[in-house]
Amino acid sequence: MFKAYGLYSHIRANQLRTMFLLAGFVVLLVALMFSISLLFEALSADAPLEVLLARAVADVKQGWPFALGGAALWFCIAFLFHQRMIDYATGSAGISRKEAPRLYNLLENLCISRGIPIPALKIIDDEALNAFASGLREGHYSVSVTRGLLARLDDAEIEAVLGHELTHIRNRDTQVMVVATIFAGIFAFVGDLMFRSWNFPFGFSPRRDNSREERGGGGGAIFAIVIALLVIALSWGASVLIRLAISRAREFLADAGSVELTKNPDAMISALRKIEAQAAMRQIPSRMQAFFIESPALQPESGVFATHPSVDERVAALVEFAGGRDLPLGPTPQEAGKDAPGGFLPPDVQSSAAPRERGPWG
């Protein structure tokens, strides 16, 4: 049941999400154009509000081809160079097999056993525990993990994390997130420009339209500026909320996909618990937080502003639907002196643990 949903229904759902993102982007872009035109008209003349609104609508009708062309150029540049931008923002860099043979072996064994194309491997030089996948098309996918994750997780847990990221790639989650981040970046850029660089309405000093003032029709510029700023803020907020909602929805399925690949729900639960305690990373831009297996910054545990569902919710889903066990964490590879070959529990706990019922993935 899950396999059919994960590999087919979810992929189709992500394709629909991408189309809705494109359509929603056009709507938000038109709203952004209108607000910028309204600001321009308000700063040009202190005319009646209805006149300024009519002028802004006329500006949009004349300028929308140029705005869409500029947005298309932005998207093409981001499409071609998105991986370099992501690597720069996260500090991710390529790593060779000689530098990380353990990581390469785990990923290749997992991919070969399931017939999955092997993505590129990258490392983030950070002691935090985190990972993410990125890429838009076959041959350009990559999985990045932190050095802290390699040091503190055993082989079964790392394999579970890799399975989680491979599921994001298989289900085209990475494509949706890259597109959503590109679009949200446009509105974030304009919003930052408007709210941080401009000194209005307190420093507002529009040119006076004397002919209209003589007819008693001025005074609408301040109201026009307020409307324009409100539209910009709403467009910016809508783009961010859409991006965050997409991230939250995909994490449950990626956790379950990892269990399908590894047949080890306990390792996924153990990895999430360890990551939860040390996921915070230095200087990760807010727009990149949704890419990671767990948010690398402090965030609300739930609600519309959360980039991820809480770890408690994710673990509860794995316990209920995958037959996993939320048991105390065992020693890390550093503490044990070697990798734990059988899983995340110490040998005495493994031998004394009661047998669990088989979950839907065995």
C-alpha cells in the first residue's frame, strides 16, 4: 500500500504541487507588480486614491510581459546554478571515497540493493547532526551529511538517514522544494528591499500634482503606500507559508520511505532522537532550513510557521504504522569505540528487549 503511494501517487501529487506553485507564483507576481506600480505612482504625485489605483492597474497591463520575462530569467539562472547556490549557503562540499569509505559503502549498498541511481555524496563541516538532499533532475541529485552525523550515528542509523534522503529524491520532493525556494526568494528579495531600504511613509515626500490639488482631489498617496506595502507583505508571507507547508507534508512520507528501504524502523527512530538533540547549525539561511532532515535552527514545534513536524510526531507515526520502538538511545560509535553492527541498542538491551510485532515493512 505504502509502496504504491510513495512511488506513484506521491510523485503525481508533487507534480501537481509544482504546477500549483507555478500558477500561484504568477498570481503573486502580478500582485507584486501592482504594489510596486502603486508605490511608484504614489511617490510621483499626491493624487486621489482611485486615480492612483487606476494608474497602477494601467502600469501592470503595460509592464507584465517585462516582469514575467525578468522572473523567467531569474528562474533560468537559479535552475542552472541552484546547486552551487545551495552548496554555498549550506557549506556543502564534495567528498571522495578515500575520505569517507564508510559513508560511500552504506549509500551504494542501499542504492544497489534497491536498484536506485546513486546520487553524489557531499559533506558539511559542522559538528551538528543533520543531512539534506537536493537536485532537480537525474544525474544531478546529491545527498549532504554533516561530520557530526557521521561521528555520532552508527551504521544502521546513518543508513536510515540516507534512506530518508533517497526517498525525497525518489518522490521528487527535492524538485518541489527547489522550485518553491526559488519563487520565495523573489518575494523575500523585494520585501527586504522595500521594508529595509526605503524610508517611508515618515520620510515620504511625493511630487505635488498642483492641477489636481486645485480641483480638491489630492491626498491619496499615503493610503496608496499603505495598500502597496500590505500587498507586498501578504505576497511575501503567502510564498513563505506555501514553502513551509510543503516541507512539513513531505517529512512523514520520507521517514516511512526510509523504513521501506532499510526494513529497520528502530534505526530511523533512534537517528531522529539523536538528531533532535543536536540539529542546530551555524549560519544556515532561513530559506534553506526546510531542506534538512530536521530544522537546523530554533523554530516553532508546530503550526504554520514550522518547517518540520516535531520529532515526537514523526516517531509516533513510525511506532504506530511501522512497528518501531522508541527506546533509550545506546552509545554512539565514539563512545562504544566501534560501529554497532546490529543496530542502535547495546547488546544487553538487544538481547533482553521483548520481540516486537512485525510492521507493514517487515
